[in-house]
Amino acid sequence: MIYHLLNYFKEEFTYKIGFYGYENVMFRTMLAALTSLIIAILAGPRIIRWLIRKKIGDRPEFNHTALNELMRERANTPTMGGLIILMSILVSTLLWAKLSNPFIHKAIFIIIWFGLIGAVDDWLKLTSKIKQRSRTGLYAWEKLILQFGGAVLIAIFLLRDFENIKDAHMFWVPFYKDGIPLAPFMFAIITVLYISATSNAVNLTDGMDGLAPGCIGIVAAVLVILCYVASEKMTPTGTITWAGYLNLPHIPGSGELCIFYASVMGAILGFLWFNCHPAQVFMGDIGSLPLGAAMGFGAIVTRHEILLLLIGGVFVIELVSVILQVGYFKYSGGKRIFRCAPIHHHFHLAGWSEPQVVVRFWLMAVGFATIALATLKIR
């Protein structure tokens, strides 16, 4: 909005005062991060008070007596704090991004669509506990259908956006400089599976104060870099940019997503002010589902689906731990691999304090992100 406003008055006002900075995507990226941070910090207390008044509090219940005892102090802490994050992201993106960019349209759609799924799921969980109903949230199949539906729409629209982009029709593998031709139906399948899987992986990780938001912030920082690098392969003057130098896929227009993911970073930092241990508010599905889907979307647009498995290594470990635990439990007739899954609860039950688990997982996330960026040079 601000970009278009300044661009509209560029001849009469903007250029006359010598201000050209708004045209640079990285300048607007930094302002977007700062804007979303300020919005989250200012709006956070008001939203938390509103959630408390509405008695929207968390009442965690696990199938593990020891874990219930450890998490006892979380009872009645307000949840659905993802509202703070989503509002900050949307306002900041709408203010600083080029609203004519098709990738921005999809990013906003993901935040709204998956945010609504999470909001309905959270609300049903909370009301069922208050009114002692047997139904707790959306059924798994209902949630999956809604997630697949949103991901299918994204896949269809991206196929149109990518129609004339050569690198977008390739599947890119780390350490290999050339892309592998990818059929449209395979692209659609990968998109649907990735967006749905990343959405659920972040949801599973959201079980401790600051754990999922901190890891998402780190992934978002890497996606800012990837989106910027993918946006240009060669400048108008013929200078080779990072995408050309590193033999990375070139996706014109992807640079505008830097603003979106910078808004995610700022919103996460602001939310962590209230979500750090002991948390004043929890993110809930309304935050974890759209943020996870947004991470998958960034990997799809920049054509780094495989690399995302490394960038978001913590989320992959959490998801795999649940799959292994459930599968082994059914196969062995009641035996477990971990004390509890997702795996962060395993370490909590092993004697690590909650802040220890969270900070150590953050460090792992930084390590995964650093390794992922290092692989870009090895082609």
C-alpha cells in the first residue's frame, strides 16, 4: 500500500525530495520486519487481555501422567495467540509489499485460509472442554481435507504463474547444478504434500513456550535470503547476481516475498516477548497451521523443496518422531520408542527443563539453517 502510494506520487513528490529507497526490495524488507515487530508488541497485551476475558485458555491433556504433571502450570494460559502473529504479518505485508505481485497474493491467501482452519480447530477444542463434549477440535480427516483443499488451490495458481518461467518447471536437488524436468501433475502433488506436511509439522512442534515460534523465525530468515537470491539471475547491465553465480533457480518476482517472510520474522520476535517461558499466551493452531504452510510455500516458490527438509530439520525430526512412535506402538502392541512424542516431550521427561529443551532446539535450528545455506555454494 505504501509502495503504491509513493509510486503514484513519484513524479510530483517522491522523486523531488530525492527519496528512491522504497523501490529497493531489501529496504522495504527491513521496514516490514520492524513494522510487524512493533505491531506485535503493541497489540499483544490487548489481544491477551481479550483472550483472558473470553476465557480462551489452554487446558493441556496428555496420555502420560508424568507429562501432565510437568505441564500442570500451563493450565488456563490463554491460547489462540497466533492472532497477534497473523495480524502483524498481514498489516506489515499489505503496507510494504507490491500488492500486484502474484506470489504475495498466494502468501496472504495461505495466512487467511490456514489461519481460519486453525481458528475453527482451536475454538472447537476449547468449547468442547468447557462444555465437556466428546468432540475435541476438528476431526483429523476434516482438517486434512481443508488443508489439501487450500494446497490444491495454491498448486493450480502457481502452475499459471510458473507457465513462462523455465527454472520453475524443474526439480532442484542440492549439490547438483542442473534441475530435473518436472511434469505439471508431479509439481501439483509435491505442492499439496509439502504445504500440508509443513503445516502439520509446525503444529506438532508447538508444545513448549517459544519452541515452534523460535524455529519458524529461523526458517523465515533463511527464506528471506532464498527469495532474494532467486529473484534475479542477471542485472539489466549484464552483471551476474547470486542466482547466476551459484547456479540456483531463477524465479522472477520471488524477491517480493522477502517482505512477507521478513514480516513473519518481526511478528515472531514480537510474539516471543509474550510467549517466552513462562508464557503469557500460546500460539495455538491458528498460528502454527498457517505459519507451517507459509514455510512450505516459500520452498515451493524458490524451488528448494529438498533443501527445506534441512532448513526445517527440527520440524522434520518432530514429525518423524510422531510417525515412528505411532507406527511402533501399533506394530509392537503397546511398546514405545520414546518416552513421549513429539520428541521434545521425550527430553522434557528425561529431565531437561522446558527452557533447556527450547533453547537447545533453537540451536539445532540455527545449525540446520547454516548447513543449508552452506550447501548453496556446493554445486
